Amino acid sequence: MSTKHTSTVIVTGGAGYIGSHTIIELLEQTNYNIVSIDNFSNSNQDTFDRIEAITGKKVLNLNVDICNLEALELAISKVKNPIGIIHFAAFKSVPQSVHDPLLYYHNNLGSLINILKICQQLQIANFIFSSSCSVYGNVEKLPVTENTPFQKAESPYANTKQMGEEIVANYTKSETNFKSVLLRYFNPVGAHPTGLNGEYPRSRPDNLVPYITQTAAGILQKLTVFGGDYDTRDGSCIRDYIHVSDIADAHVKALNYLIENKQKEATSIFNLGTGNGVSVLEAIKSFEKVSEQKLNYEVGPRRAGDVINIYANNDLVKKELNWNPKYDLDAMMLSAWKWQLNLGK
Ligand code: NAD
Ligand code: WQD
């Protein structure tokens, strides 16, 4: 990896949780020049110090709102030889999207349309879009394959992902020299194995793993397990938790797949999950084991709108991208805990 590539990969949302881990993998596994575009609406500049601490490399970030086409065009005009775009930038809180749907349609779809306009203007041929298992809605048959039909989106957020996928697929069809990959993440969790980079902490997280680590750190008092009477092996809900560095690694593989023209279809779609369903109580048990402490939790009422059980069939991504998740549940929990300890209590 001695000579630096002359081509640039643009990562939108590069200061965010998954974008920053993907930048780390790109810096470690490829020679591409990396440029991030992030307006820090849900992150901050410190991410780039953390990336540098892990990789020893500085990354340029263009601080623009991707919904502002003029500002975006101006910023990107300075990027040399853009070869591909990985588009993470979006808002991602399900409850916030229910409360303020217009914010979500504007930001998630507006930014996507603008970034595709940039691809068109600059003839950038390789595009990766962050999608989500939430596109499937409440499915009847498990595990979920890429061909499992979508049910109605359960939230405006999920709807932006269903619509976003269609926008990318429609645009791909209309351009002969454009190829895309849609990656449907299941439940990304954990932090870089060094514990030096992880999810930017919000005061009160909605998601399970930051809720666990903040409870263990004494920031939150008690974790409530949302429902203990579901028809599952221990009564709690089941999800497919996947380590963020495995998700990041899949992006590097997807990018190479596109650049090396290995794709079978103009738009390829892959589930990113481990294929293992894990219950909330099993996740807590794993956390207690690796952190060597008891977690203060109680089984409480169900959370409205929760899917009972969902996990991925990941055969296609394993075969096509030669991707294999490396981290098991204990490693996910340990890295999340290391990151929490690094943040302080
Ligand atoms: P994140 O909020 O940590 O990162 C998103 C980044 O995009 C943030 O740094 C934010 O500042 C930036 N951003 C948002 N809107 C922008 C705009 N208009 N202009 C410039 N920058 C903007 O979220 P994440 O967890 O890293 O998620 C990344 C992507 O993956 C999102 O598209 C999300 O919907 C998708 N996804 C996330 C999960 C998850 O559980 N984390 C699951 C499935 C899919
Ligand atoms: C996981 C499990 C909860 C908190 C969301 C989005 C989805 C995707 C990933 C972006 C559930 C239980 C949680 C708590 C609990 N994001 N839980 N106590 O709901 O699977 O998915 O994030 O695309 O679109 O909907 O993730 O982490 O909120 O919940 O018992 O305090 O943990 O009931 O079973 P979810 P989550």
C-alpha cells in the first residue's frame, strides 16, 4: 500500500457512526484518497481526530449541507478525480421521523437527489447507498432475503429508505455508465475494536446497545427490556446485531466490486447482517459477561411498533462480495463497552 491512488472516494456522512468506521477501513484497506462531506448535524469535528488516532491519517471534510445543491457543487468542484460515492448522510431516528416527517423527507431524499445530480454532472459511475432492514417492515417469513417483499413502511424514516432505494434504482436504470449497490443494514452496534471510535453519544439513546452501556456507566439509571411476553425463546424481541466494523468492511468490498465491474446487475442489493437472531436478554447476558458486571435492568411493557423477530439471510453478500462478518456478539458488546469507558462516565 505504498503509492497513493490518484482517485478519490467521497464519503457523505463521514463524521457519523458508520461513515467514520468505513473511512477507517478505506484508509486501512485501500489507497484511495478519501474526502468526507458532513455538516455535523448529528456528529462533530472530533471524529476526524479519532480517525487520525487510529489510522495515522488526516481526512478532509467538506462542511456543507448536501441539501444545498449550489454549496455542494462548489465544494465538490475542488475534489480531484472522484471515482465513487458512498452515501451515508441522512437522519436516522425512527421516533423523530414520526414526530417531524417533513424534516426526514427533506433531508434524506433531498440529499440523495442532490448527490445523484452530482454523479450525473461529474460522471461518477460507482454509488453505494445506506439502506436499512426497516425497508422490509413486518415480515412473515424469516430469515429475510433480499427478495422478501416490502411491507408497508412502519415510519417516515423507513419510508425514506424504501423511496431512496427506488430513486437510486430508477436513476441507475436511466444511465448506461452508472452502477449502484444498496446495502440493507440490520442492527449496527459496537465500536472500533480499539475503543477509540464509536457512536456519537446523544443524551438519551433510543437504541439498545448505547442504552446498555450508558446504564452500566451510571449515566442512565436502569434499562427497561421492552416486553418479556413475546412468542420468542425467552419472551424478548429478536434482532440481527452486526458489528459496525463488519458493516464498514462490506462497504470497501462493495466499492471494489463496483470499480472492478464484478456486479451482475446495474443495481445490486445486499443484506448486511450476521444471520443470527439474538434476543434482548441474550444481548444483556453477553454484555454482563464481557464487562464483568451486573446490569441494572427490568423486564417492562412492550414498546409500541416493535418488530418481534427479524434477522437476515446473508448468503448473497457472502457469495457476491466474499464478505464474512468477523465479530461475534461478545466482541460487539466488548467494543461498545470499551468506547463507553473511553468516553468517560
Ligand atoms: P449518523 O447520524 O451517525 O451519521 C450520519 C451523518 O450524516 C452525520 O454525521 C450527520 O451530521 C450527516 N448528515 C446528515 N444529513 C446531512 C446533510 N444534509 N448534509 C451533510 N451531512 C449530513 O448515522 P449512522 O448511524 O452513521 O447512519 C449512516 C446511514 O446508515 C444513514 O443513512 C442511516 O439511515 C443508515 N442506517 C443506519 C442504521 C443504524 O442503526 N445506525 C441502520 C440502518 C441504516
Ligand atoms: C433493539 C431491540 C427493542 C431499547 C432501529 C430502527 C431501524 C434501524 C436500527 C436504522 C428491540 C429493545 C431497545 C431499550 C429494549 N435503524 N430495546 N430496551 O428498533 O431494532 O431498530 O435501529 O435504519 O430502522 O428501527 O433497534 O436498538 O431500538 O432496539 O428492550 O431501552 O432492543 O425493543 O427489541 P430497532 P433498537
